[in-house]
Amino acid sequence: MTQMRTPWIALGLLTIAAHLGLIFYGLVPNLVSRPLHLALILPWVFVFGASSVPRAVLGGAVALIGIACCVWIALNHQVLRNQYGFIEGQGQTVMAVFLLLLVMEGARRMIGWPLPLVALLMLAYGLFGQHIPGEFGHSGTPLGSFLGTLVIAEGGIWGSLTGVSVGVVSVFVIFGAVLNAGEAGQGFMNVASAAAGRLRGGAAKVSVLSSALFGSISGSASANVASTGAITLPAMTKLGYPRKLAAAVEAVASSGGQIMPPLMGAGAFVMVELTGVPYTDIMFAALLPAILFFTTVWFGIDAYATRYELKGIPAHERPARRDVVVTSLFFAVPFTVLLLAMFALKYTPQYAAALAIFVGLVALLFNGKTGLDIPLGLSRLGDACLNAGKQIAMIGSIIICASIVIGVLGITGLGVKLTSFIVSGSGGLLWPSLLLTALACLLLGMEVPTTAAYVICVSVAGPALIDLGLEPLQAHLFVFWFALLSTITPPVCGAVFIAAGMIGENWLRVALSAMALGIGLYVIPLGMIANPDIIRLKLNAAGAGLAFVQMAAGLGCLSLGIISNLNGVLRVALILGGLWIVFIRVLI
């Protein structure tokens, strides 16, 4: 097992070194850094995890050809730049077709069929859309120009989204992998237990806090459920919590981790590229809505605690003060370095994350109980390399495949046509457009990961919402939140499936409880439109604070009305009153 593990650790270390090296080396041409990024992730996609030797051999052959193509593009980037996006010769045509198929197959292996099928349909539209009558057809694009724009220029798989994956997302993925390899995760659990374990419904509230903390570095609802749920789910069932409630709490809290600064998953970094808004400004804008979401979940747990008489964690099962202090340092010190570098020293997010990674690597050498432990540190470093390589490959395969969709939208002008369709279909009115966009996000999010759903939906609907009067950041945050809804909304609800499976409960019962607890995910993005001050913390702190209090009061009433066992008339009054408070600016 160790012999099989060592080459992958080495590749993971090379992947980490290459991505960190890009930050410190200086300017590297895009047609060098981005193809090399794909080259590094191909072995993880096509070989790592192969179920048999023949599959591994076949995958290895495909990966080697792909790596050769990527290296060729990197070595010939100056010549290709002078071709201005036009393929020259049959060899380049074959390479372009192979790379497009390779990217789609890689995404299929990582996340299944839906996203590659969307990309394939977009390619078919780009090639044959000139035969479609009416406004949704296009004038046609020569094959050499179409393939060249997607594969040898920066308008397709080497576009700006891939640049985000290379330069920012991968660095923060490495940061998360380094923290998770050490004792940061246990530190999150200990801090949450010390802060909320003694309260009514304490075990559930520990799950909320720990998932918010862990989610801020994992950026993945599924990873969050699997990691924190392994501890919180048994703790809740041991204290007599209904299984559907325990699983729902974990699924909802873990989903919220993707909207919790400072990381917010890959979507936040993509948002920087698409909006041009600095990452620190996005963090400020997202902070109060994220806190509001977890506050709403807290209200819901209190309501459930009253119904089921849910108790806190017994004192003897809560961590000792020393353990809380020591283990909290494993995440507090790297986080402090990250935030100080970004806000005090004004470094770029990726440079700040690189500094925090080096601090996190030093922390791997220390055991919270015995102090310096170099053998343990080296073992943890191996885990960090493996996890970083796998996660960079996962996110990279999604983003590069989504870049095909974005590239075709730009080449054919389909994005503009769909934007016009949304505006006309809603009668030029904002709120019908918002509801159409929300439905599209929910449906697409059922089939593809949050980041991909966000990228595709915002590319189509974002311009329409901005044309109807929304600020760009408002529109993007709205779409991002609704893309996340599919993690708890049937029929496809990944976080619910994982939590229900871990605890042995019917997934539909868990989903219904999760939707009640996670009502904030449905209402808060609409609240951002009704009361935009909630995302203006940096510009207007007083106004943002008032908006937060108002929306918290409304969501508290709404949550109590949905979850409590009060009489029917009072529950309806609370629900209607809560909606009135949240949307008062629109209703009066």
C-alpha cells in the first residue's frame, strides 16, 4: 500500500509546488500555465482510483497523450498566439478535437454525465446552429476558427475561468488540504463544543458551528457532511435526537459552509473573475447573509429542541479547556496569517493563502498532545499532498469543462439571445425574472455541482438581471445562493443523501426537515434584492446592521412558524408576518 501511495504523494507534491511556484515566479503566459494545470490533473482523473489494471493502463495512455498535447501547446504558445485563434493543419485539428473530448470525459469521470452533456450540446450548437431557423440560430463559424478559439486561444478551455482555477482556486484548495491534514478539523469541533455544547439542542448547534467553520475552508457540502458528520451525527443520535433531524441539521449546516467566508468554495473566486469585484469586497458582501443563514438554522434548532426536548452535550463529554485552546491554534494561526496578509498588508488573496499554507505546513509537525512529532508531520504532509491533488483535479475538471460552455456562448452570441429571452419572457419585470432565474438555478443545480451551476446560470441570466437594475454583485450572489439550493432540495439533494446514508434514515424525511431548517437558503437571496443593504457592509455598516436585524427578525418568525408545534392560526400568522418583515421594502 505504501509503495502504491508514494508516487501519488510525489505527484501531489509536484502539483502543490507548481501552483505555489506560479505565485512567486511572476508572470507566466496563460498558454503555458493553464495547459500545464490540465496536464497535472490528468493522472488524477484518468488513473487514480481506476477499478482495475486494464482501466488504469487505458486511462494512463489517454492521460499521457493529453499531457503531450498540453506540453506541446505550452512549448509553442508564442507561435499559437500569432495564429489568432485559427487552427492550422490537420494535426492541430485532431489535437483540438481530442482535447475537447478529453476535457468532457474527464468531467464525466469526476462528476458524472450532466455537465459533459451540456458541453457536448453547446459544441453541437456551435457547429450546426446556423441551420436553426429564427432568432436562436447563428450565422455560422468556420471550423478552424471555432476549434481554434476553444483550444489554442484564450476563449475556451484556456479561458479566464481556467485561469481562476490555476491561480486562485487551486491555492486555496491546497490551503484547505493542509489544514485538514492536521488538527484544524478537531479544533473546529472542540471550539464548537465548548461554545454551544451546553445549550438546549447543544449537539445540533455544535454541528452548525463546526460545519460553518469547517465549510469555510472545505467549500464543499459533501466533504463537509462526510467530515463533521462522522462526529456530530453519532453524538446527536446518542442523545436521543430524531434521526431525520440529526441528518437534516448536518446537511443544512454543511451546505451553508459553501457561502461562509473566507473561502466560500470555488464559486467565490470565479465570481471575482466574472464581476471584476475584489475578493475582499465579495467576502464583506457575503458575510452578513452567511451569518444570517446560520442564525436562521439556529432558530430552527431551538424550535425543534422545544418540540423534542433536546438536551445539550453532557459536561463530561465536552472537551477540556486545554484541548480547546491548543487545537484551536491549528486553524486560528493560519487563518490569522491569511486575513492579516489580505487586509493589513494588502496582498492578493492567492499570495496571502500561500503564506498561510507555509504556516499550516509547519503546524503539521506538531501534535496537540505531545508537541513536535516529525514522523507524524511527514505522514500528514503525505495526506495533504494526496488530498490536494484529488481536489484540484475535481474542481479543475469541472471548471475547464464549464469553460467550453462559456466559450461557445461567446462565439455564437447565444448568451445575449438567452438574456433577451429572459427579459422578454418576464415582461421586462425584475421579480418574474428573478423567479425564472431561481428555477433555472435549482434545476441545473440538481445535475451539476454548485460552481458549474452558478457559472452557467450567471452567464445566461446575469446580464438580464443587471439590465433590469441589479448591481452585478447582487445578481451574482443571488445566482450563487440558488445554485446551492439543490444540495437540500429533492429530488436530487447530495448533502441530504450523504447524511441520510450515514445515519440510516429515509432520505425524503431528511430532505423535508432540511428544507424547513434551511428556509434561509430560499428566502435570503430574495431578501438581498428586497433589502440590498445586507450586502453593503463595507460601504454602509450601519445600514447593513439594520438590514441584518430586520431580516433576522423576519426569518426567526418564519422559522418558528414552519417548525414549531403551535396552533395553526398562530403558525400562519408567524409565517406571513416573517415574510412581511423580510420583504417590507417591496410590499409597501
